[in-house]
Amino acid sequence: MELGGGIVDAIGKTPLIRLDRLFEGLPFSVHGKLEWMNPGGSSKDRPALYMLREAILRGDVTKDSVIVESSSGNLAISLAQLCCYLGLRFICVVDPRTTEQHKAIIRSFQGEIDLVTEPDAETGEFLPARIRRVGELVRQIPHAYWTNQYGSPDNALAHQATTMREIGEALGRVDYLFCGVSSCGTIRGCADYIRSQGWSTTIVAVDAEGSVIFGGQKGSRKFPGLGAGITPGLYRHDVADLVLYVSDADCVEGCRALVKREGILAGASSGGVISAIRRMSGEIPAGSVCAAILPDRGERYLTTVYNDAWVKKEIGI
């Protein structure tokens, strides 16, 4: 069994565009990496491909395997698409924050949804409960395999070998990289590439208020895909030079500014990244080249980020 050809060959090589209108009049440039133009609609296509392909090469995944993963939505879609292409059964463990759009897309790719309805009793977080459920499924189902986005080195390697390499090939050395964090695969891989090149890039981690990844105070978060309730296995203390926390309101406002000024309909974490750049705009030296990773597409957030009634009720803006 090989993972290549067809839809697989469309993963990566996403556009990198200069966001001139959104940051008009500022003395630095911002270039957005449009990861939502991957075929599965997000940056998660890259680690999904790497984790599956390497597992196949190692012999850990065969035609009889059942792939199991915990995801807030986007990685599940990416894995569902690739498993559908390979003819493999896929089960995704999700929690109530996963949007109905995400779940519908997963099912469209013949993926199965396993919903965890109660958070972990000790931490109050859904992620430990989801991971515990993954363990139960792996023990119960013959030939089950957990891709483990939180600890697999292939998650980070995907972004080292492709995402940041593509940015470097397009822009050369960048002065700032703005990257949302959750599993820490993207920022870890990008940081590894940057340091392998000897660049003096300032790596800015954009984390959600309420996330504990970098030691923040635990709290509730409305949007999936940004922040985490536990420290992921891929986290490393030196993975970022600076951490900026964004609120749910910041994510909404950033998304709406992005679509209004640039015509880009992106997901909640992209809005958080945009808000972080705007907050730092007075500190970025003139002539700096900034890269921003915009992880997923906005159609998955039409009932939340882009729904005025929902935003007013849930966020109060």
C-alpha cells in the first residue's frame, strides 16, 4: 500500500500572498500562507499525510488497519480524506466544541464520529477525555492504529519539510513568523526549519486565552483548533520567542477584518493570528518581513465566527 498520486499530490505548495490592504500604511510587510487551499481545507493535510505515509513505510499501517485519532476537527477531516482514498476505516474522537460542519465533512469522507460528551473529571478539559477514549478504542478494535498528532515527530516534520521550507523559498529569511498553536506540530516544525537555516527570525506563538500550553491560566474557549487544555508532547520550552494570547473576540474581529479588507474567508485561528499581528504592529521594525500561517477556511465557521446572532450571544460583541 502506498500513499501517493491523486488527491495526495495536491497537498502543500499553498499560495503565499502579501496582505497589503489589511496592513496598509505600516512600514513592514505581512505575507499570509493560505493553508486553507490544501485539498482538505487546512494545514492539517500536511501532518495527516506525513503521519500516515511514515506509518505505512514502517509497516505500522496496513490495508487491515483502522485509523483512530482525537481531533477538534481539521486533522480529522484531513485523515478522513486520506483514509477514504486508501480504503481504510477511520474513527475520530471529538468533543462538543467540534462544529457541525466539521462533523458533516468527516462523515462525507466515510469517517466515523465518536463523541466524548463529558470533560476529564480531574482537569475539567475535554482533551484528556478524548485521548483516554482513543486508548479504549485502540484496545477494543483489532488492527487499530493511533496516529497521535500530539506526540508524533512526523507531525512537526511535515511542517519543517514543507510549510516553512515553502515560505523560505518564496521570501528568503523572514524577520517574524506568526503561528497559532494547539498540538504544537506546526510551530515546532517551522522553528526546527528556521533554526536549521541559522535565521534570526522572531517566532511568535499565538495562543488562546484559557490555554495552558505556555503556562497560561486555564479557562474556557469557544473555538476549536487554537490552544489546548494540556501541554502537548510536541511542546518544547524554546519553540517560540514570544507568546501572545488572543481572546475569542480577537479571533472574530481578526477574521472579519481579513474578509473585509482582503476578501479572505478564513477560520477562527487565522483571525487570532491577524489580531496578534495588529497588536504588535507598533513594535515591528520598519522593513521587516513577516509571515503569518492562516490554517483553515472559513466556511466551517459560518454558524459561529460569521454569524452575528451567535457572536452576540456567545461572545458579547
